[in-house]
Amino acid sequence: MANPLIGVDKRLRAAARWESPPQRRCPPRGARPTGDGALPSRPAAACIARCPGVGMMMSTLRRRVEALWRERCMMTSRPSYDWHNAQEYIEALLPEDLRDLEAVGKVGANVPIQPTIGAGVAQLVDVLILAARPKRVLEIGTSAGYSAIAMGKALRQIGGKLTTIEIDPRLARAAGENIRDAGLDTVVEIVIDDANHVIDDMKGPFGLILQDGSKDDYLQMLPRLMDLLEPYGMLVTDDVLLPVMDLPDEARRYQYALSLYNDALQNHPGLQTVWLPVGDGVAVSVKAARAER
């Protein structure tokens, strides 16, 4: 970062050392004009020497300027912002079709449903799909089809396919209807079963895997999902900031489960992971070319 005070600082240093630039000259005390009307002059340093108070003032000013610049250079903290306001601001910038998908998460009061990934996470996954262009994508936890529809639209643009696994038959049926209504039934395949069993017999590789199933299963599924990922494939995990959220008592066990899972991502030698404060927190992990389980 360039010092905007460098010019002032140089002049102040010169004055404090009584090393005035040649062009700065002062008339002697009591000097009279010469024949051409000009005053005889002498170096400004001589003036400062005759007036010690001026030298002290310039030296003090120089020290203050230097202290101000040091303080500016040491400012490393970023301005703070309200997290909830930031989330609302970002979501207002997202495409309307993603915000309209919120209705997909309401399938009836008699069907228990987990919260959807939300528009921010859906947009993030869509951007990753369009950038990486995976031919096959796997989703753990279909719920009512919110994320499947969002990813299906992106995959339709690149000719990719999505396989999504849901253990609850009622949610799977609701998701199937929503996916058909969106015209994505040829892009999205729903598997109704326990993902812990399905992935053992599933054949990879997948270019991207979205983990949004049961939080208690995150850690135990990680080695198998690593096997199913292609080299440089991405594992996208939702809800990774639950450990720092204020949750009801019945959901506190998820905090411990996610803490262990985040530690596993951090220490995994075959993954490069970034944690993002989007929605309830998203971890994006990239598999190394020769990753260990």
C-alpha cells in the first residue's frame, strides 16, 4: 500500500534536519531590496537555525505524521456487519426462481420435513455445477426436492444427471411430483432407501456430491463418499455451522456430530476444504488426484 503522506514526510524530514531543498530560500532579517527589486536570500535551514522554535514545531509535526501512518498500517481488522442482515441482503440478490422454490419445502403438515438448503446454498451449488460441469451428481437427502430441482436445472444446461437418495417414502413421493412439475424427471432420478446401504453398492464416479442427509451419518459416510468422488470432484456439505448456532435441546446432538465431521474434513489428507457462512454453513471440499480414504 503506497504511503499517501510520503511527499509531506520527506519535506518534514528535510526541515527537521535543516536540509532544505535548494529552491526554498528565505530573505535575511532586515534585508533591503536590491536594484532590481529582488530581496537577497539564504537557505531556509539558516532561518530555522535562527528560530529554534520552528525546528521543534517541524520535528513534532513529523513525529505525529509518522505515528498516524504507523497506526494506519497496523489497522488489520475488517469492518463488522450483522450476519442476519447480510444473509437477507444476499438472498435479495438471488434469482427469483430460486426464491420461488421455497414452496417446494411445504408438502403438508402430516409429513415431517427438514429445512431446505435455502436459496443461497442452492445458488452456490448451481454455480459449482456450471463451473465444474460434472456429468453425474449425487445428493444425500432429497427431502421435498428443493435442492434436486435447483441442481436439475443447472445440470440440464450441461447435459448432466442427478441421483438423489431419500429414506422417507412420503417425502420421496412429494419430491417426485415436484420434480415432474418442474419438467426434470428425465434429469433427476430418485432412489427410495437408506443412503448408508445404497452407497455401498453404488458405482461412481461422481463429479459432485451434496451431503444433506441425517447429520448423525455425516462422519460414517465420509470414507465411502470419498470413494465415489472422481479426482478433483467436490463434496458439498450443508449445515456445517450448526456447532456455533443456538439450537433447541432436541437438536443439540447435531452440534457434536458436526464438530467431529468438520474436524475430519480439516484433517483429511485427501481433501482441500473451505467453510462458507452461507445459509446454515456450507463446506466445499475438493478431492485430491490421489486421495486417501
